[in-house]
Amino acid sequence: MQHRIIVLGAGYTGATAAGRLAKQLHRADVAITLVNAEPDFVERVRMHQLAVGQDLKPRPFDEMFAGTGVEVKLAEVAGVDADRRIVTVVDTHGGGRQELAYDTLVYALGSGWNPQGVPGTAEHAHEISGRPGALRLRERLARLDPGAPVVVVGGGLTGLEAATEIAETRPDLDVALVARGGFGDWLSDKGRGHLRKVFAKLGITVHEHTAVTAVEGDRVLTDGMPVPAAVTVWATGFAVHPIAEASTLEVSGRGQIVVDETMRSVSHPEVYAVGDAALVMGPGDKPLRMSCASGVPTAWQAADAIAARLTGAKLPKIPIRYVQQCISLGRKEGLIQFVTEDDQAVPKALTGRLAALYKEIICKGAAWTVAHPTVGMPVRRRRTVQPTGRADQAGQKGQKGTGSPAGQADPAVRTAA
């Protein structure tokens, strides 16, 4: 009887986890199903490019997973019953609702935009957390007349990239950015100086230390003066998918699944969570930030831990640390802010065209890694050494929250960019 592994979500983390598991486990012993609503991989870190009219390279899953043994099921996830080990999905081709049973679940549903309860945001603002939102914004921007005001709300990485991409592509528009805190206040002096230089060059107006109180059809209301906005782009951070919070899985106050160092749920040992969906503690006992940089290493960790537990190998417990924050500022400028292992800026930063090239390499590398989840290294598929299927999982009920066998597989440190 095959051990049934279901992976929910095929973003950077889910697709990586599924592919990495397929590389390590013998096909006769496991059945790996990847559930996703769309038929191809979406480069989420490029949504600001898609929004301004740039076309992205298609990456169909049927090509990405051809010959791997991973079954891609096109469906929306409707619910997770972690006690019964059942996932309810709705087929995107009109096949109706279906229940899928699992022995191991990898939860990688990620996150979406966060309106934060600000009045009018859901009705009037655009978001770029996924392809549908980016395409809607693309259509709206294309209809704007010269001189129309565009306001990007949010001074984090997504807001910076969106504002600069729009301003560079459409220099005829009046682009502004509204930030609750200081403009680039988490960056080094060099990084912050370069940021201001690029924004000034692109003619982007910055309203820092400004809180948005409401969004209307033609303006953004703040705790100061209203800011005219024919289009408002909301980029104030992410909110996790609500499915986990509606289940019996132990979650944090933000709805993230609480996991141990192997990405295993502390309440349901058959469930692993990766990426934005997981509350993962990093260096300094601080939660990892929601990002592709944090997510991919968690997918590696989860896949390796699952494979180790199923095959009797030593359990990897490898720390995740940060190295840099990569910010594109249009196609011609960039900023690479180097950071400590717990994500604090250091004086060193790379700027200008070289930084733009660096960021492009990072983006291409992230997409390449999804299709090559073992980073091009040969891996031997191992046979499982314990009974597969429900009987095995029933035997683990008395071991909830524990990992067996345990040990160090490799002292290497996985890094997050």
C-alpha cells in the first residue's frame, strides 16, 4: 500500500516540496499529489512586472513534473480535516467537491493580500499578491490617461517594487507612495540613500509617516491630507490563507500553523507546513518573514524530514538564516541590502544596474530551483522502511509532536536571500 502524500498549493514552496519528495522517494512506495487551482507555476516575485504589461515565461506544471511521478490535481482547497486526515477540494473543471485522504500532508497554501480592515480597500484598491490581481491592475493601468494619479500604499518590499515599476513603465503617470513608517527606515544609510535617489529620479512622491484611514474611488484618505488616486495599489503586507485557522491544527494569532524545526505541526504530526503558511522561528528566536526567501528553505527542510522519517534516514535539523534583501527598482535599478542572519541591515549594500542584474539572477534562480528542487545534485530514490498507509499513521498517534529517528544529516546552513 502506497504512502499517500498530498501537497496543498504549488507556489514556490509547495512545488519545491513536491518535486524534492519525488526525487528522494521510490515511486512504488509513495503517491504524491500536488493540488493547485492553476495549471502553471506563477512567479509571485514578478507580479509587479506583470501588472505593468510585461509578459512572463509560461511554466506549465505538466511539463515541470513530467516523468517525476507527481500527480497534479487542478482544484481549489475547500477545507482540511486534520483529525480525519481528509482534504476537501473543488475541481476547477467543474468536477464538483471531492475528499482526498492522506497519510502525510504538506500545507503550502501561502498568503494573499491583507486589506487590514481599512474601509474601502476591498472595494476600491488593487492588489498584486497573485496573478488574477496583477492582471486586473494591468488592465486598469492600461486605461489611464496621462497625468492620472496612482497611489501605492505600503513602504515594504512589495510597495517599493510596485511603485518603481509603474513609474518607470509609465512616466506619464503621477505616482506616489504612502508609508506608515519612515521611508526605507529598515535599510542601511547607503541603501536608504539609494532608494531616495531612485524615487526622486522617477518622480515618485513619497508620503512617509502617514497612515491610510480609508480608500475611495478617486482618493486615499490619510491621517493628514487626502491623496488623489485614480488607482490605488494596496501593498501593506500579507495575510495567510484562512483554511488552517478553520481546522483543528494549532495556529498562531495570524493563522500560521505552529511547527517544529522540521516544519512538522506541533499538534498533528502527519501535517507539515511550509512558507508563509507556517510559523517558523529563525535566528534570534524571531519568526521568519513572509517571503520567497524564507519559504524555499522551509520546503527543503520539510521534504527532507518527511523522506528521512519514511526511509529511516537521519533526520535533518538545519538552521535557516538570512543573507540579503533583494529589491528591484524598475528594470534598470536595484538594491541588494545585505543583512545579519536575523535579517537586520548591515552597512554593506549593492546598488544600481549591477544590483538590478543581481536581483534578476535571483528571480531566475528561484524559478529554476522549483523545477530542479535538489539544485541539480543527483539524489538516489530510497525505499520506505516502515509500513505505508493508514496503519503506519495510526501507530504514530502515540508519538504526536516527536520526530523519529533523530540526528544531524548535514551541518550545512541553508540560506534565505
